Amino acid sequence: MTTDQDLPIDGQPSTALFAAKGIDVTSNKDKGVIKVVKLQGLDGEQPMIGDKVTIHYTGRLLNGKKFDCSRDRKEPFCFNVGKGQVLKAWDIGVLSMQRGEVCTLLCKPEYAYGTAGNPNKIPPSSSVVFEMELLKFEGETLTDDGGILRRIKVKGDGYTNPNDGASVDVHLEGSCSGRLFDCRDVSFIVGEAEDKGVPLGVDRAMDKMQKGECCFLYLKPKYGFGSEGKPEYRIGPEKDIIYEVTLKDFQRAKESWEMDLNEKLNLATGVKHKGNQYFKVIELDDSNEKALYRRGEARLLRNEFSLAMADFQHVLHVHPSNRAARAQISICQSKIKEHHEQDKKIYANMFQKFAERDAKTGKTKRRRDDGKWSGINGEVVIKRRRRSQDCQL
């Protein structure tokens, strides 16, 4: 990097300014992203991993050439920070900012465009400078109706998440209007958390979490304690609540295609019992997502594939982002296709046997007809075969 090609910032070469005023915001302090604050933020609060952030930015090479700018498009840019959706330098830099803050980031190639650069814009192995303004940020929306917002305090490990039916061990801290009302370690089955007094919103967030993750869940009444509230916690009706949830450990449930016959039969007994309960719920509320899903499970285990698929499709109508229901629909479609293929084989074999039998019957009949003919008076006369010598001249 040569200073005679540096972009001037506030009358100084960029490298000189970053050396004098910059702060290394990388976790391993390798000076891959150096930050200089130009305008302090408003309230001191910073984004968390997964938050939806809205920014304006301008990107320049060290020689001052601008290669990208959101303001030129007159439209801010939005992304979920810390999720790898953007340059590594952006994830690191924006997580260090406050709402309303304006800063400049000096980014090494390994945190920006790497050794390849960007054709026609960024030369290979180039450091770049971004001016960033953090306009606003908000929690990650987990439901289409905005009823569950998540903000990740500590990122989890691995790439797997609990599935429906998984056993989870969590630590919960629930609060309402700044008052802590629930603090405990609890284990439950995903999809059945309400049996342990855990709100629906916490249950619904499980399949998005990773082991070791700690997050805040902001729950609207629909996903909290609803219109009835929770008298034992001194929470009235229609109250928003916040849960800090730490997923300590989990054991994924076997999917239906992973089970042997005995496991399916054992599961079917429990699902049938719950299914009967949820049938009653659906009679009262035909859009109850949980009840529809459980009924679909029961029907799937009873090989009622079309009925099961209808239930899971209804779940998606109520909650389009329900990944578990979408996966179950795929299973139903596969089972229906498999069932049709079996039917084809059965009927094909059946028709083949009928054809063979008909051919055999026809052959036998022709033989009989060849040995008989009717006389003038209707009498049946046996045809005598001439010996070969009778035919000789």
C-alpha cells in the first residue's frame, strides 16, 4: 500500500488517518478492519447478530475512485447483520456501530473482495474504504405477522437446529415491562412446549436456534400469554413479553423415514392420543396451526397421505414459513407417488395374469373346436385325422 495513492480523508491520506485515529474492530485484532468514527451515534445501543439493519454506504478504492454508492441509487441498503449475507468487513463494522453513527472502514482484501477482486471495479488483492451510516436496526422477524422478533446475543455453534419433536434443554428468563417473572432451566419437546408452561413463541423459535445460542425473543400476545394473560406470573391480558433463551443442548428427533416399524408403532400410539385432543381443538378453531400439524402427523402415520398433506398445506396457509410442515408435505408427496407406483405394479401384474389366462383359455378352446364339427342334422361328428400314409398318392 503506497501513501501517494491514498484517498484523502479530512485533508489527510487515508492510511495516516486510520493509523492516527482508527480502532481495530476485528475479533482477533489483525487490523483487517480499522474504523474511524466521523459522527457519534444517538443512543449507545448497537445491533445484534441477525438484526435487520438499514444503511447508506459509499465504497472507494484507495486512489479515491468510487465504485459503489447507495446514495447514488437514492435507496438505502438492508441486510441481516452477522449472517454472512454481505462482505465480512460489513458484518464486523456494522455490529460495532450505533444508530445514527457515521464511520469510515479501512478493509483489507481478506475482509473485502479477496485476491480475486471484482471484475471492472476492484483490482485483485485490493484494500478498500467504506463510509457507512447506520440508519436503523430491528430484530429478525421469525413470523410473517411480526409476532416474534429475535435478537442474537451469543451466536451458537454448528449447522444443525432442533426439529419438531426434538428434546431441548434451555435456560429461560422471561420479563414484562422490565420485571423478571420467569427464570428457570427446563427441558421440553419441540412442538409441546406449552405442556411445560413455555410460551408458543419460544417453542416456535427453537428450529431457528443453534446449540449454545443465547437470544432475546420479543413476543406479541398471540405468541405469549394471549388474551388470558398469566395470573400466576401477574401478567395481564394482551401483554408483550420478552424471553432471553439459551439453548444448552438438544437431541434431534428421528424423522419418520428414519424409523423402523416398532418405532413408528410406538410413536403412532402417542400421536393418536394427541391427535384426538387436537381434533377437538380444530372443531373450535379450524386455523389452529399446532392442532392441524398434529392431526397431519397422525394421518401420515395411518397412511392417510392425501388427508395428511391437506392438513400440512393448511398449516402453510396459516404460517407460510413453517419449515416442518413444508418438509412433511414433501414426505406425503413421496408416499403418494410410491403408493401409485405400487398400484401400477399390482394392476400391471394382474392384467398380465388375466391376459395369460385368457390366452390359455382361448388356445384350449381352439383345440377343442379343431376336433369337432357339426353335421347337417346338428349332430356332432368326430373328425378323424388321416394318417400320413392315407395322404400319399
